[in-house]
Amino acid sequence: MVKGRAAIGAMWKGMAEHVSNPKVTTLDVKRLSPRAAREIGTFSLMTKDPTPKEISGKYLVVYVRADSTNSASARASLQAECSRQAAKRFASKPQRRAYIKHCMAAVDSYVKEPPFIEPL
């Protein structure tokens, strides 16, 4: 997981040197509370290796207003949404717990040091 403005900027710069034809498709954006939203989607790209490979996957982004980063209610709302998404996607409890743990790690990382996105 990439944390903080500098690390996120470095990640994108490094990625641009090693990939081509990046595509990001937003599948859903949902408001979680007056101060938070989440976005899910898919991505694909081609590597710039001697034998190029296509890489694709899914992503989750949680947006929290900068002035609400210490709000317990915003975090609780995000945790509830993580739980709902886990219940929709996974049948087994271990898979759901792992998804929720990953989702909340993203939330907590964002709350500690928001990336360089504009607030909602």
C-alpha cells in the first residue's frame, strides 16, 4: 500500500517509466457519509518489458474530507461500508475478514496522511 503524497507521486512517476497504455475504469462511486465516499473500479496496463504483458486488476479508493480525518463517525461509516462490500463479494468469513482488514487499512492510511487528491 502506498501512503502519503510523496510516495504516491513517486509511484505514478515510476509506473510511467515501466508501463504503457494505462486504462482505469470507475465502476461505482458511492457517498458513504457527508464527509466520505468510496470508488471501486478496474485497471489494465501493458508492461514495457522486452515481452510486454497485460496486467489488470481491481481497485478501491476511499475519499475523506480533510477536515473530517479525526471524525470517529466518518470512520465508523467507512467501516460499515467495508463490511457491506465484503458481505457482497465473499462467502467465507476468513475472506470477508481479510477484505475488511485491507479496506480499513486503506481508510486508516488515508486518515493519517491523505494523498494529493482534492477533498469532496
